[in-house]
Amino acid sequence: MRVIITHANADLDAVASLVCARKLYGDAVCVRPRAVSLSTQRYLALHKDRAGLLRVPEVDAASVDEIVVVDVRNGRRLREYTEFFKTAKRVIVYDHHPASADDIEADEVNVEPVGSCATLLCERLQEAGIELNEWEATLALLGIYSDTGSLSFDGTTPRDIDAAAYLLRMGARLAVVNRYMRQRFTPEQFQLLTQMMGQLEEVSVDAVEIAISTGHAAKFVQSAAGVVEDVMRLGGHDAIFGVIGFDQGKRVQVVGRSRVPYINVGKILAGMGGGGHAGAGAASFKGRDEASVIAEIKEALNASDLSPTRVSDLMSSPVQTIGRDVSLGEAKALLERWNFSGAPVRSAESEEVCDAEVGDSSDVNCTIIDGIISRRDIARAEAGGNLHLPVASHMSHEVVAIPQDEPILDAFELMTQRDIGRLPVRDGGRLVGIITRSDILRRMYNQESLGLSEQK
């Protein structure tokens, strides 16, 4: 007998992968784990008869001769199927998670870096010319959406989007998918969310801010990952580790989530005995308290090699500045010569330090900046016939600067929040560069496709 199995606390991608694999192999039996996520419980409450998932005790382990494992390959998450592996002569794996020391041995391994395991199986179904019915296509799309954040997570690939398009052509119903994607918290989850929002600490590792949030519960809270994701979203953090104590302090659950590629929470938690992938990870501890687990997380973070693109990687240096007493007409000519859209305005006190030609200083010790002058400011002055006035009369007086070691995403957020086009960059008290919205846009997109100029 061929059986298809998946990991404990099965999520929607796992259930979708079970059904897709059964469609691919035809004569296989799908076996669900004892524990499933809350979102999966909600789905199976209505669809259990269609899904046709058996439980482990309902399967004669002695008759199992082939196992298809989906959405997992870590043996620690497959312990309830131990009896199946004793008799199986062949094991096939479909997974999208990175390798770990606990991975099972398999005769055939299909592991690829896509956002959802259902994507892999949908590709195999297309290759085999096997069509899905409306319900099957909807479940598969729900699995892809749940693991890719509706195709928005950083780990989403073009293949996930292609698979979603294929499923829509097969008749997948987005209205049904969206209904199950909406988060519905239980009273226990709401209580946990309130706790974790109030017990949140930010730790800085190489100028990268990471949240660690703590919560407590009398017993295990199902789908605590959804709570942790909401804490991250509400706090606007790039990554978070939710540390939840339960079972009267005898167990600690850790849920990691990341929205940026340089914080791999799965790898960090794998080093602590857990696992996952870059954007999502988990670990569980017995006989530990929250404080000791948090200390281990901090130690693991400090030992991690976080390598985000930093402001210093994209800034322009040295910095061209304009004196506050220079006329707007002269400033216009300077910006046109430099092909800049704006520049910092140095104070009168800086003139003693800046020995270069007026309006053309590149001395990094000219740190006293009074404002920013832009071409828009000058155009406004020109419309009023005021190009003879000094730069100080039309410059923006509020100067927002950023340290050079900050991640580039922090510069992006700062520009977005303040609606400003350029940030002076400092190293301590020294002006060392400037970064503009064009610098960030060139990083976010292909410069040629946007038609961006080199203008600063």
C-alpha cells in the first residue's frame, strides 16, 4: 500500500500537498497527523469528507510498502509515522524547506526552493497532463496563498505565481480562498496577542532591529504563529521571534518570522533544535523557561552573519554641498552641472572648515547642515522671480540624516514616512555621504526598466 503523509501540526499547504500528491499517484491513501493548525481545522470542519484523510490508527502499518512525504523531510516532525517506515521499501519526498541534520533518507527526493510545496506538485500534475476539479484546484491555491502570504512573501517565486495561474485556469475559486485566508482569532489567541504586544523587546544586531516578544498560556495555543505574525505586522518589524511559555512553565514554543532575506529565522532556529525556512521557523523546548530561551536566541542572533545592504553601500560620497548665502540662481546652475535634483545646504559656521570653492565643497568635515535645497524649491522661487535671493530663503530647514551602517530598508522607511527625497549620511558626527530615492529605486528595480536617470 502507498501512503502519503505530512508533518505534525499540518498547515494548509501540507493538506493541499496531500491531496495533490494523491491526484498524482492515483492509488495512494492520504494520512493526516494527529495535530493540525487552527486554519486547517477550520478548513476540514467543512471539507473533511471531500478530503478523505485517514488518521494513523486507521492504517494497517504492516501493509505499507511505499511512503510519499510532502511538505517536510525532517524526521523529528514525522515521529507518529514510525511504524510506517519500518515496513516501507520505498520513500519519496516532496519539500521546499532547506536541509537539516534530521532529514530522513529517501529513494527519491524532490526538493526545490519555491514558496509552497503545493507549487511543486502542481508542476508535476501539469507535466503529467492531470487536471484538477474545482475543489482540488481551490485547495491547492489556498495552500500556495497560505505559505506565500497571498504571493507577497519574499520567498515567493515566479513558479508559485505560475502555479497559481494554472489553478485559476483549473477553476480555483478566489472567493473561497480569501474566506479561509482571513484570520479569525480564538479568545486564547486574542489574549496571547495582547500579552505579546505588551511584552516586546527590540534587539539590535549589526544595526538590524529584531523583535523578541513573550507570551504565556495555561496550555498550548494552536496556530500561535498567526498571533506572532500579527505582532510583527502591527509593530512593523522586519523579523520577530515569539517566545511562548505554556503547560505551567514546563514547555516553551518559539515561532520565528522574517520579511527580509538577510534574517533567516529557519536557520537560526535549526541551530537551537528547531527548523523551518528563511521566512518561517519554529522550535519547541521542554523543561526550559522563557528567559533561558530568549538568552539563547540572542546568543544565536549575535553569532549570525546578518549582511543586509547598508546605507554606506549605496550612498554617494564625497558630498556636494551648497552654501546658505549662495543665490538660488547659482544653486540652480550648480545642480544642473552636477545633474542632482537637490543638495544639502551648509551653515555659515561650516565655511571656516570648507576651504573648497564656494558651492562646490566635498570636505567630509563640513558637518553643520542647515537645510536641503531641491530643484523644486528653486523652480518655485523662479516662478516668483526670486532667483536673486539666497538659498536659505527657500531651502527646507528640517534635515533628517541617517547613520551609514543602517540597513537600506531603514532609509526606505524613513523617506517614505517623511516624504523626502534625500538623506545626508553620517558616521558619528561626520557627514560622509548622501543617499537619494533614486539610489533606493535602482536597488529595488532594474534601472533600465524604470528609465531612471543618474540624477541625484
